[in-house]
Amino acid sequence: MYDDDIQPETILDFKKNGVNTTQMKHLKRAQHLLSIDLHGLTQLQAKNKLNYLLSSNHPQMFKIVHGKGQHNPEAIPVLKIMVYHFLKDDPSVLAFCSAKPNDGGAGATYVLTKKEGV
């Protein structure tokens, strides 16, 4: 388990060096993105699904729906925490942030990658 203090309502906001303010604004205003839903998956299944997406033909921006862990008995957002670390550590990911409230809010994440997958 990770030692971060990521709670169900924690707003994610991360960018690597070289990502400018305009790119982040564009990501935060994203609309009609490809969406990948991780609800009901184990951490391993979710990682496999994310690895497959990033290694295949994918758009430069997409949305991951991970939920907020509300159905977890301990109310720990296990998938959200895993997604945060997975994206932060993936070299093809430039930035990510929580979705707009009407698009999943803290239970979904917009992702910006270096370029569209091949």
C-alpha cells in the first residue's frame, strides 16, 4: 500500500517538467474524451488495463474513471491511489488532473500523454 494521504475527495493535479500552463488549462477543460472505467477491477486488473491502453493506439488525452472508494469497507480509494502512482511513474504521461465535477470529479482523472499511441 502507498503511504500517500489521498482521500476519496482529494483533487489530483500533477504535471512533469516541461508541461506549460496552457497545456494544463486545456487538459482541465477537456471534453468528450475516450473514457476507461476501472470500477470493480482489482489493482492488478486495473494496472493491466492501463498498461494495455498506454501501449496501444490511444488519444493524447483520455479519462480514467476510478471512483472514490465509496464501496470499500474502509472507505480507502484503492484504485484512485494506484492510478495516481501509476500515472506519476509512467514516462509517457506528461500530466493528469481530477475531472470536472460534472464529468466524475474526484472519482475520475484526465490524462495527457506525450503523443497519441502507435
